[in-house]
Amino acid sequence: MQTIKQLIDQLYENEDLSDELLLRIIDEIDAETTPYLFERALDKKSLFYKDTVFMRGLIEFTNYCKQNCSYCGIQGQNKNVDRYRLSKDAILHCCEEGYQLGYRTFVLQGGEDPYFTDDRLIEIITAIKTNHPDCAVTLSVGERSYESYEALKKAGVDRYLLRHETASKELYEALHPKMSFENRRECLFNLKKLGFQVGAGFMVGLPNQTSADLVADLRFIKTLQPEMVGIGPYIPHDETPLRGSKGGTVEATLIMVALARLLLPQALLPSTTAMGTLDPKGREKALKAGANVVMPNLSPTDVREKYELYKDKICTGDEAAHCRQCIEGRIKSAGFRVDMGRGDHASISEPQDALGVQIFDLTQTL
């Protein structure tokens, strides 16, 4: 029988493994082989992104939400949330401030807020693109119709983040009252069809989650082939039905980040705020396990504490410039180089000749 190190090497070479062998890695990896997994994941990431880490400017523009996901602090039924919506002018101000700080990607994230109709979002997106045509805009506002996604794409949205949360139908339906497992997946495939750079992702350590569920998550992202994969630990929130439950760990999450890197070598993998919430060095550890994106907060400081998806979220009080300086210093101290550009998926950012044909640097293959 192959050792875990041999399985990791096989995954490195083939960029895939059977579900049975992925399960073996998850269940049998230990303190000796885990560093080897991280090393191989970082080697794979370096083939496409070298030592680069991309910075995105995050704007949490509404904490209203019509859904009631059992784990989420801003779910609609939580009456103790101090709700807010940023105005168009406030969002544009955040973008302008971010632009002056060097950001060239803005991530607009919010709950599923019915107030933000297609028309309102299109007005905001159009203004951002008019003011900053060299910037990418990422949107993360949940499930919408095909027609809505199509309209947002035409307005200039480059990327769309929609975590699939879990690839287990049973677990998904237990955690998402009155939501459809099938619709969630259909939304992701619709986004792919429309040409977005798509972000999926999942939580590690959910109540009743098994190793087989995590293998299903890895298999789903391998099938979907998203450009981005957000993986973070589940952190309980006191104002949700899951209050008091046991959360996920940094250690288990890092293993999933590394496995995702080996399965999707060119993916953009965020080092999430949740990792830094559980461990002061959590974000750096994720970068050393193959992650290559961080998203400092550009939201106004007076609303940051109100966007509380989970308890004790970090970086709720720092102003935007300090937030960038702090995280950039951490990235550099971990041995990586900050890239403030658009930071597109490697398949998109490869240089092309005048005919649109990818140019390959032959010195890299000789």
C-alpha cells in the first residue's frame, strides 16, 4: 500500500486522485506528513504564481439578508444585528480610497439583500468601472437568476463569489432552511456559462461534517473548475441556531487548502480572515500551504463590526491604510511578495500575442 507521502506525490504529478485515496490522505495524514503536503502545495502554486500574493480590497456593503443559514451571524432572523446598507456614494468613496492605496480589485460582498436590485447594482458597478476602468470588480451577493447574473456581467462584473458551502446534499439542507442544494449548484454553473471568473468554496468543521463530505467538496471543485476557491474554518456565532457547537480548526482547514491547490493548481485561494481570527498566524500559515490571495477591509470603520458572520472577527476597527500596511507586512514577513494588480487567474493573465494565442516561455520547459 502506498504511503501518504507517495499519495501526495501522486496528487502533485497527476493533479487528481480517486475519492478513496483523497479520503486516505485526510484521515491518515499526521504531524510528520502534513508539512510535506504544505511544501508540495506551495511548490505547485509557485509554478504559476511564484512568490506572489494578490491583494483585494473588500467592501462589505450590506448586512441585510433574506436567508437564514444556520451558521451565519447576519441571517435574517437574527434580531440583534445592527443592520446597515452603504449608499452608492459611500461605496464609490471606499473604491476611491482603495484606488489611492493601490488596489486594483474591489470585492463587493453582502447578504442576499432584496434592496439591491439589478438596477441598483448595475448603477454602482457602472460607476466603479467608469471611475476605474483598469480595475476588476468582484461581486458576492448570493443566489440570483440567470438573467440577473447576465445583466451584472454585461455591466462589467468580472468575478462572482458564491461558496457552495458543502457538497453534501443532506448537510446543505440541514444548514440552509428553505434553500435548494440543486439551485446553489445551478447558480455556480450558470456563472461559469456566462464567463465570470467564478469563486466557490466550503467550510471545514461544520457540525456533523465527515471526511467523506470534505472529499465530496474537493471532487465538486475539481468538476466545477472555479477560478477561485474560498476555504475557511467554521466558527460558531452565539446568535444562531448552532450556538455552542464545536467549530473547525486551522489545522484541518490548512490541509484542505493544500489539497485544493494540488487539485486546482492555477486557482486563486484566499487566506481568509477566519483563519486569522482563530490563530494570530493563521493567514500566514495558509499562504505557506498554497493560498495566494488576501482581502484587507476597505469598508467604513463604523460598519465593520456590524458585518459579523462569526464571532470575534478581526480587523474590525483599523482604517483602510492601516489594514493594508498591517497585512502587507505580514505577507512579506512570511516570505512572499505583494501584488496589488488585478490578479487574474493564471489562465487569463498569461501573455498573449496579437492573435490571442497564449505565448509560452520555452525557457520554463527546457
